[in-house]
Amino acid sequence: QVQLVESGGDLVQPGGSLRLSCAASGFTFSSYAMSWYRQAPGKERELVAGITSAGGTTTYADSVKGRFTISRDNSKNTVYLQMNSLKPEDTAVYYCNAVVYGISGTWYDYWGQGTQVTVSS
């Protein structure tokens, strides 16, 4: 069964850094792109960053460009989100996402449990 397990969320001061991890299992990790989303209370979930299956191409929301870096280690079935220069507006639950395409055009949207990031003085 597909499983995404997130870790690394914490309370951090503005300007600080955190590294989130998402450990994946149950599918061929190296064959699929991965993404990080976040959702703050009262707001819609938004895409933060994405990375292609081999890690060659990345995409970021404008609000995090230059501060966040998504990466992956396919040998460890893990995707990371390095977050630097954190701002209070980065406070949210961060989710790992995988869209796994199967045979005959089928696809499944998988999410981690979420990890809380709180940026506050």
C-alpha cells in the first residue's frame, strides 16, 4: 500500500530554517514526480514545490522562490523540503503528495499525514 510519512515540522523563529522529509513506500518512487503542499487554517491548500522523478526539474510557488529547495534521494525513497529564511506567513501544515499513474490511464492521488510548521517569535 502506498504510504507517505512526513517529519521535520517544528516551531521556529522568523529567519530560521527547517528541513522536512517525506518517506515514501508502496510504489516505484523513482518513477514519479513528488510535490509539497501547505495549508494554513482558513485557507486553501496550495502547491509549494514540485520535483520531477529524477530530480532534474523543480518548480516553486512565487512566495517561496529563493528560500525553499525541494530535493529527493531516490535510493532512500525520500523527498525533502529545505526551508530557509522562514516567515510567519509560512506557518501551515505541510503535506507530501504523489500522483501515481497506473496501468490503462488510472491514477491515484496520495498524501502524507501532514507536519506542522509554525514560524513565530
